[in-house]
Amino acid sequence: MNVAPLEFEKPILELERMLEEIENHSDDHQMDFKKEVARIQKKITQTRAEIYGKLSPWQRVQIVRHPNRPYTLDYIHAISDEFIELQGDRCYGDDKAIVGGLATFDGVRCMVIGHQKGRDTRENLLRNFGCAHPEGYRKALRLMKMADRFKLPIICFIDTPGAFPGIPSEERHIAEAIAVNLREMFTLGVPIIAVVIGEGGSGGALGIGIADEVMMLENAYYSVISPEGCASILWKDRKFAEQAASALKLSAPDLQELELVDEVINEPEGGAHHDHKKTIEAVRSSLIPRLKRLRRIKPAVLIDRRHKKYRQFGHFTDST
């Protein structure tokens, strides 16, 4: 898959171009450049290992925002045997930034819900860049309650910079919609699994993120605020987003260390946008066993464990 390189990937791109030129030159002039080709290939391998082996939190944020990453519908269609989308909140309208419906995962009928971004300008406008309005969260809650009524497990794919903060969203009570979701998800007697596949921004992510188990892709992030938003508040300038990303402890390794996520799913080298198939298979391999295990737990036990899980959150450190 040809993907646009990120800024920190430029050294790898330059070496790959150099290798291509040498191979073309060798073919055109019937000359042997095997040693030079081997040397550059070794250098490419070393450079990739150096860059991807020590990614900073800000570099992970850049990877997770790559437009070629797989989105919610990509996972649903690849993992499920069938998917029937259900639309509308039965109150105001249908928010395209959140999709949901009935799906069958490895023979298990589920309710699946997730944020959906767009690939191009037209689709991004339709999906509002994955930033849901109140009706999106009310649609999600309607589907969750339906799942609870029919004893269906719930799977949520999280990928949003945050809930839409505009005037129409405030007029229709976005904070109330998210707050109700948080309250009601603690009462559902069916298994809930959340998978952070991209951006996990603030209440917009948490609005469908209260779960029995939370999985997270290696380069995804989950945070109370975006790095740019944090920089604007603390440093009064968005240019300090890189420092904010480090301070927020938003990366998957940090969140696993803080015991806020249950599993970090490895991505292909360079990020999920380099290999959709391998990424989706990794998610499927982690998701299906958890789904089948949680289905065996009684509803009352699930609810009690969910309450205890979130009540024990909260670690802090003193530093100078």
C-alpha cells in the first residue's frame, strides 16, 4: 500500500528512493550493484528499526492521524460475517460520525458501535471528521439498550478527536448526552468491549468507552484532551503540542503502565496504515477470545466488576 510519509519517516523514504535508483541503473546498464544494494537494504532496515523502535508520544499521534489508517467500518466489514446498520436516535436525526448495528463475529451475534471518519473531503464533511453531535451518542445509547434487552454483547470502536464542540451541539446538550451514556453503560448486563483504534479524545471517546475490557492499538492515543488543546491552555500556544503529548501520558504504553487499558495490540512496523489486513487480523485475534470469555460471566457479576474497575482508577506521582 503506497502511503504518504510522515515528517520523521523522510530518512527512510530517501534511502528507498536511492535503492530504487541504483536498481534501475543496474537494469538499464547491465551492471552488478549487488553489494551496494545489500548495503542500502541493510541501512534501510537499521533506520526503520531506529525510528519505529523509539517513537515519541507526538510521533504516535501523527501516525494515528494518518488518513490511510483503517477506520471502524473497515474493521466491522473485515471481522464480521454480516453487518446490518441501524440508524437514528429516534429524537432528532442520524449522526453519521457514529455508526452502529447488528454484526456476527465468529458466530456470535453482537451490537457494534464506533466513530467513523472519512477518507476524502466529501466523506469527512458527511462524517464531521469523526466528531459526533448529541444525536450520535443518543443513537449509540439506543443501540446499547437494545443489545441489553436481547442479551447481545457490545463492541465499541473508538476513534475521535472529541465530541463536536459547536453551537448546534451545545444547543442539543452534548454534555448531557455523554453524561447519560456514562451512567447507563454502567448498568448494562451484557459484556462491553472497547477498542481504541485511533484517536481517543476526551468525553467524545468516553461516551462509548465504558467497558468491561479496553483494548488499544499500539499507536493509538486516549486522553482527556488533544495535545493541541492542552498546549493552548497550559502554554497559550498550540506549537507546544509535542511537549503536551509527552506530559499527558496518552500513549498506549503509558496507559497500560497506569492500568487504564487491559491490552495493547501491536501494529505492523510503521503503523496500521501500512498494512490494514495484518492490523485487522491482530484486532480480531485479541477481540474474539475476550468476547467469548466475557459471555460466560453472569450479568450481575459483569456490572459489579465494571463498577470496581472504574472506581480504582486514579494514580498520581509527585515530581520536581
